[in-house]
Amino acid sequence: MPSSVLDYPFLYAHLTESTQLTTAKGTLHTVTINRGDPHAGGIITVYDSNDGVDADNILANIIMDTAVFIIPQTLAYDINYIYGLYFEFDAEFTTADITVSYR
């Protein structure tokens, strides 16, 4: 029988602002939107980068329209990255609160 601890050893991080999460290669597993301002909206951009914003290496754009978004919401990606993970929160989405699982 599979063990979630042994077979799926994901790390996690709770983010509330733009953050360089890791500078090593790996896999982005999920992004969970925990909360947000229902009147704000905004975009969280995920980059495959080891030094911040890199327009050539965008992995995902998470468009937040919390007026129609059910919160909490988990988005599954399971995509590989080479350089690292950088999450950029745009200026409009100041109440962002997400949890990222990766390895």
C-alpha cells in the first residue's frame, strides 16, 4: 500500500508576497489559494527562475477573480522546472495567501 509520506514527499510553503521559493530544479505539484479580497482580483505569475522575474520562463499565470473563485481552491500542476521557482504577486492582489507544494 502506498505511503503518502514516502511516495509523495512534497515540501510546502505558505506565501503572502512575491518570493523566490527555491533555486534548484524540481516539480511544482499544487498551488492552493487560501484567501483573497473578493473585490480585488489580480495575477500571480509563476516563473522557472533562480533570480526573480524572467519573462522567457513563465510556468503559469494564476488569474485571481475571487468574486467567482471558490476559496480555498487547489490547482494541480505537476510540472517540472529547471532553474527554480519564483512567485510574483501583482500590485493589485495585496491580500493573496497561497500554499505551494513542490519537490
